[in-house]
Amino acid sequence: MEKTEKFERRQEILAAAIELFGEKGFTRTPTSLIARKANVAEGLIFHYFKNKRKILFHILDDILEEYLQGMDGICGDDHFSGLETMDQLIRFHFILTNRRSKSIAVLHRELVTDIIGQDSEDLESL
């Protein structure tokens, strides 16, 4: 499998997981269903992600990273006044929320603290 194809397969797994976690929830979505929706062998999921929880962490980390980068870009722009910065931050929030609505739905549905404890070692990997 070439590099582009591997990337595409990984993205298909993530897209399937995002949709299913948003619909059914994390605990009620077996990896076999993710594999079926992504049209891949279930074993391939474990090739890219250690376990189902790592898929969820990847989804949450990805949306958080995009959110923080966007906000940092706005806050780092010296051309905006304080009020303009707030306006841009709010606009960015709604644009990102709309564009990444399925990932945001997973975030809202699962509420990270319900899945991992606040003192969990898993937080270190995010």
C-alpha cells in the first residue's frame, strides 16, 4: 500500500468513527462497525490506532489543535483592536463549529471527562 493510500484509509477510518461516535456514542460503537462503515478490515483499525480510545483521542486532539491554531492566529494579529479581536474569535468559533460539526458533536456527546478521568495518564498523550 502506498503512502497516499495509507493516509486515505486512515482518514476513512476517522471519518467513519466521527460519524458513528456522533450518532451512537463511543461506548456503543464497536470497532467492527467502524471497519464496516470505512470499508476496511477491522485489523487495519488497530494498525493505525492502538485501540478505540486512541481513535477518540485523535479526533479530540485534531479539533482542539485546529481550534487553538485558529485562535492563536487571530490573537497574534496586531492589526486588530481588542473589540475586533473578540469579534474575529467569535466568528472563527462559529465557522469552525459549522465546518467541523460532526467532530464537535463527538466532543459534546462524549465530554472528555466522562471517558477519561482528570488525573488520567491518557491526558498526557493529548
